[in-house]
Amino acid sequence: MPFSCFASLFHKLSSRWPLLLYAATWTVLLTVTVAVASFSPEAAFVSAITPTSSFSRRCRTEGFIRVPLDLPGEILCFPAHMFTRSKVDLIVPPVFAAVVVAGSAWVVRALALWQ
């Protein structure tokens, strides 16, 4: 008798199994999309500042930092005091993640993938 509630719950879930599997599949797909979109800029930046990269050379002037840009031939050095942590550093990553999640949800909605 005590397992009858579990049996009824299992019966309800088994009738909805395809829908749960479908929802889990899309959840995993959206999670992977967000992860790739979030970590791609970080991976690109880290690869640009590795010691073997041409961007990692030092500036000729003391107290300046070389900033990686899209154009490999460009050499831009900025004063080191311009690169300090700010309060915006705490706000930008969560906002970016929210935009990526909302964008991926809109893509799913626009493609009508739930039908």
C-alpha cells in the first residue's frame, strides 16, 4: 500500500515521458549554447595573451600595457593605470549571460521548435 502513491506518480510520468525527454533535450541544447557563447570570448582573450602569442610582447615604454586587438599588425599600448577593476566588472557578465539566454530562447521560439 505505501508504494501505491509512487506507482501512480510513475504512471503519470510515463505517460508524459516523450514530453519530458523533449524538454530535457532542449534544456541541454540551450545550456550548451549559452556555455559556448559565454566562454568563447574568454578563450579568445586567453589565447591572445599567452606567451607564444604576438600580442604578449611588451611595450617599449615602461608602465604601459599592450592590448590585443583584431588586427595583428596594430600595436596599441595604453597606460597601466587605465586597467583597474571597476564596479561594472561585477555587472557585465550576468547581463551578458541573461542576453545570451534570452536570445537563445527567442531563436527557439522563432523557429517554432516546440511544435
